[in-house]
Amino acid sequence: MAKKPLLEFTDRGIYCAQGKFYIDPWKPVDDAVITHAHADHAYWGHKHYLAHHLSREVLLYRLGEINLQTVEYGETVLKNGVSISLYPAGHVIGSAQIRVEYKGEVWVVSGDYKVENDGISTPFEPVKCHHFISECTFGMPVYQWKPQVQTFNEINNWWHNNIENGLATVIVGYSLGKAQRILQNLDLFNGKVYTHGVIENTNEALRRNGVLLNPTERITQESLKEEVRKGIIIAPPSSVGTAWMRKFQPYSFGYCSGWMAIRGAKRRRAADRGFVLSDHADWDGLISAIDATGCECVYLTHGYTATFSRYLNEIGFNAREVHTLYGGEEDPSNLPEGEASNAGESEKKVLPLGENLGGVS
Ligand SMILES: [Zn+2]
Ligand SMILES: [Zn+2]
């Protein structure tokens, strides 16, 4: 008789029957363990949340008053004999892989992850397990990231040239993760960093959490166009093509995403520049991460699950696809609109750029 697996895939999310908790559930449950604060993983409506302490303020900002318990990486929480501990996923600040152990059997839920150290998220740490539940957003060989320092050199040079050419610089990345990664890697000798309201709200939440970020200035009605033009503006995907962005004209607009690795992606987003920058593991990163777990079985939750599981089986892993509702902050079908739901508030509610900016010359 086959014994019940420690974690199962249900219509509410990944479930541990022995411990009576869910991991990243998408329907309301009593007990939720959350890998990170992106909207496709952290839903509103659970009775109790467990997450990493660096996710705390962003979760409260996005979900409002919730019953939230936070832990450090490596700390153990027991639920009905099942031990739960969080390990760095390297995806965004506060992101965690969830390790679940019961009677010597170990499962790890990766959440979203990347293996490159981005300098702001605690670097990804491989965790040994029997069963590994992995994302594979970029599980196709065409996705190979170059070291981020190269991409940031391109970004900083582009910004510098824009200043020389009298253009404002608008750089787009989603508000939790990418925006801070960009911020921390900009060459501040070029000028000042301005932020869209959605991004500044997230920055403020992280600062309340004790995260040290470079100085930023929120774009408001009082912002002066000529001043803003000498700096760089970090904006979310939801601002692309809006009146808010048009106020910065003339500008050059750069888009940061893993999808920029494929031809046509830049044109589809009407961007002047596409920068390949992702908070997910690339093809090699996924394979090395899966290999490092030493697992017997891999379950693929979101991304190119069919292609990637076929490949893993060919090279000797025991892999299969599972159906979940994850995928969002960098889902191609969701961009650029995806960011709006991801930001925990609609674009419409964000501080509009005032007439000052349009009028002052
Ligand atoms: Zn994510
Ligand atoms: Zn995700």
C-alpha cells in the first residue's frame, strides 16, 4: 500500500496533511507558509501566515493587517511533528525555500529562485532533500543570463548617454525585487534616483524592515521635470504607455526582464532598450540547483514545465509537471499589466505626476 506523500498538490495549493498547513496557497486556508511576497505566492485571506522576517513589512503593506509569524533562515517551526524551516531562495529580499521534514523524509519547495547573487537578496542556498518542488519560469536553453555586472554596465552607460543627449531615463522593472536590484546597482555618480509611487511604497516597506537601500526620491506633483531629467526614474511595468510616463518626454525607456533574452520582446513592449535581467534562475541555474538537492523526484510548478520535465527525465532525473497557479511577476502573458496586481494596489491609486512636471520647462 502506497503511503500518502508528505506534500500534496491540491486545488488550494501545496498541502501538508500531517502538519495541516499549506505552502503558498491561492485560496483562503487556516495555516499558510509563504515563500515570498509576490502576489502569485502571497494571497490575502489566510488565518495565519508564516514567512521570513524580511518579508514582513512588504506583506503587511500588500495584504493589510494579517496574522503573521516571521522566522530567520534556518530556524525551525514544528507543526504536529512536522518541522518547517526556511532557506534563502535568492529571488527577492526575504524570499525563502521551504524545507519540510517528517520522520526523516525531506521535501523542499523552492518558491521562485535564482542562483546568481544579486547583492541584495540573501544568496540562494541548495538544500538536500528527497523531493524538490521547483519553479522553471525560464526552463528553456535559450535563457542564459550573463553576470549582472555586465548588464548594469550597459544600464549605467545608457543612462549616462541619455543625460548627454538631454533625454530623461526611465527604467522599468517590477516593484519588489527588480526595482531594488536596479537601485542598488546604479552608478549614483551619474545622478539622482527617482521612483514611481508603487516602487517607493515597496522601498519604504523594506526600509521599515531594516533593509538599507540607496537614497531615492518619490515622483510627486512637485517634482521638476528639468531635475528629473538629470537623474533616472525607476518605474513599474504598469506605468508603460501611460500619461504618467509620457510626462517625462523626451525620454529613453529601458525594460529589465528575463524575457528580453528573446527576439521581439523589446519591440512588443515598445521599449527603446531591453536589458536581460531576471530574478529567476536561467536554464543552467535551474539544472545546477536541482542537481545540488540530490533529490529523487522533481515536481515542476510553473514556467516551461512540459519541455523542462521532458529534458530532466532524458538526463536521468525523475521529474513531473504539477498544476499550480504560480507565475505572474514575470509571466510573459501578464506583462506589463501583471505588475498592477503584483503591486498590491492599482495603478490608478498611485500618486499622479502633477501638472508641474508637464508645465515647467
Ligand atoms: Zn516571485
Ligand atoms: Zn512566482
